[in-house]
Amino acid sequence: MLLELIKIIGFLMTILSTVVIVQFILSLLISFNVVSLSNNIVAAIWQALSVILDPFLKPIRKIMPDTGMIDFSPMVLLIGLRILQMLLVGVANDISAAGM
């Protein structure tokens, strides 16, 4: 039961990491005028990604110093998610070795 819960949490963390990367790529495309927010589909995707990620990124942005135009909070979130995934794998391995 606990191993399945850890696997689900790990899967959700992988999805969240993918969403961070998609938002980063979309922000680059918007910055270089490849796509425009005046396009309704692009605006809807951007808004949906922001709604998903803002609860995770806002606390990081409050802690981090202002770096001007570069936002490092997505990178910090990705690193934090990766560390948590490694910890979860370690816990899962310990649980499976103990035979729970």
C-alpha cells in the first residue's frame, strides 16, 4: 500500500517537472516572438500552466533574491523535485527491503 502511494507521488512529481519544462519552453517562444499571447490558444495554455505552477513557484520567489529579468524559481523547483524524488526512491527501496 505504501509503495503504491510513493509511486503515485513520484509520478505526480514527474508530471509537475514536465509542466515546468513546458512552461519554460513556452516562455522562450513568447519572448522571441515565435508565438504570441494574443493567440487565444497560446494564452489559454499559458494561463493554465501558470495556474498549475504558481502555487509552487510563489513561495520560492518570495525566498529568492531579485535577479532582474531572469527567474530562477523554476530551476529551483526542478532541483527540489528531483531531490524529493531521490528521497522517495530511497524510502521505497528501504520499505521493499524490509518486506513491508
